[in-house]
Amino acid sequence: MKNLAVHIGIGLIRLVSFLPLPAAHALGTAIGKILWFTDTARVAKINLQICYPDYSESQIEQLARKSLIALGKTYAEMGMSWMWPIPKVQKLITKVEGLEYLEKALADKNGIILLAPHLGNWEVLNHFFRQHLFMTVMYQPPRIPALDKFIFNTRKRVDVGLVPAGRSGVEALYQLLNDKGVVAVLPDQEPGLKSGVFAPFFGQTALTGKLIGELANNTPAFLLCCYAKRLDDGTYGVVLKPANTDIRNTDEVAAATALNDSIAECINDCPEQYQWNYKRFRRQPEGRSNLYKK
């Protein structure tokens, strides 16, 4: 049954890839409006209430609705980012902010750690960076072979290096940075308890991964935040900005706090395009209640 669902899903992505981008965005808007009637909306509103406590109820609701529509558009853009000819996708990147930081990082030749939160369309970043560098990302293979093959092929077609999640993958990242290579890490996903520390994120305690701080503290790699935000005309603007240097702090909590501050700075640029439906505050220190409990 799972294999059938995966094949249907892949088929739908292929089908949507034939749509012009405005039509895909219209479909995404419809998806987002449907999501408003699911538990996804409840989670998004809880996260926004936590992160923007000064917002009124109407402001929270408005931002949550916009974020679900943006999420729907991201889903509908999979056909474009995964199936369209690469030059065609690259033409959709019509604005780049902070290119000088990438040029400096490349000129320094000390390696680069790219921090790409779930903001805007992160798949578009693959198309942008392949014009400038070769990067490697950590990859968690899905348990369903058909899905694994499909996702693996979509990554490889944009010439992205892949290493497995786990000890061997971490060792590979260290080796790549020692060789002055480029690695990309998703910094805003909840890690396992042993792999993270509790640190503030928008003022609320969040279990935060230690890996980025450890990589930064043990290599001279340039720390660069990056995201591809959706512009008003439907194209994309890539934003590049240096991360907080205190990510290199030897204190794990201080490093994780600096990482979360860098992510929050990115999010505040276009908060309606962040993945607020993710239960980022699911795990809390012992004795604290579940923030998402109904």
C-alpha cells in the first residue's frame, strides 16, 4: 500500500511539472487553503503565538494562513524544481542578495558551511549553488525504495554530493571541510536528545542540534546562511548572509543559541514563507508540558 501511495505521489509530481509556474502556484494556493482545515493550521498558530507573542490573534491567524498558502506553493513547486530543465529553473532566480559574502567565502578557501533553514523554496538553492560550487549534504534515505530512488535522483541531477545521515556521514562532513569543501546543513530540524542541547529559539526553549557548532568549532569554514524566498512576481530571490560567529563558541548552549538567532534573523525577513507547521518545540526539558497537546 505504501509503495502504491509513493508511485501515485511521484506520478502527481510529474503531472504538476507540466503546469506553468503561475498555474502551479494557483494549485498551491488551493492546497494551502485546504490545509487551513487540518491540524497543520493548529500547529502553525501555536508556533506563531510562541515566536511572536506581541502579535494579536488576528495577526497570528493572518500570518498562519499566509504560511500555509506558501507551504502549498512549495509542494506545488516540486514538479518545477525536481523535473524542469536546470537552465529553466535557474532563470527563475531573478535576484541575489549578499553575493559578495559567497564570493568572499570562496576566495578565503577555508571551506563553507551553508545553513539552509526551511524557508521559502530550499530546493531552488540547489539550482543556484550549482552555478558557483559543488556542495555535499547529509541524506536520510527513506525506507521505501521507490521514494528513495526518486529523491536520490532529483538530488543528483543538480550535482549535489550526498552522504548518509549517521556517524559515517558526520565523519565525511569533517573530511570535506578539512579538504576545504562545501557542506550544506538544515539547521532547524529537531535532533535526537543525544545530538542536541536545549537553547532558546524566538525566546522559547527548543532542542537544537550540536553538529553545526561542532563543525564550526573544529574547522575554519565560512558560516553562510542561505534561503530562496518567493518574490511577488512568482520568481525567487536568493539571500546570502553570514551567520552569527558565536556559533563557534565552545559552550554548546551558547553555540546553539547563536545558531537559532541566525535562523530567526532569516525567518524575520519573510516569516510567511517559513515552515511553521513543523513541531519545532515538541521536545521540552523534563517537567515541561507538551506545547502541542490538544
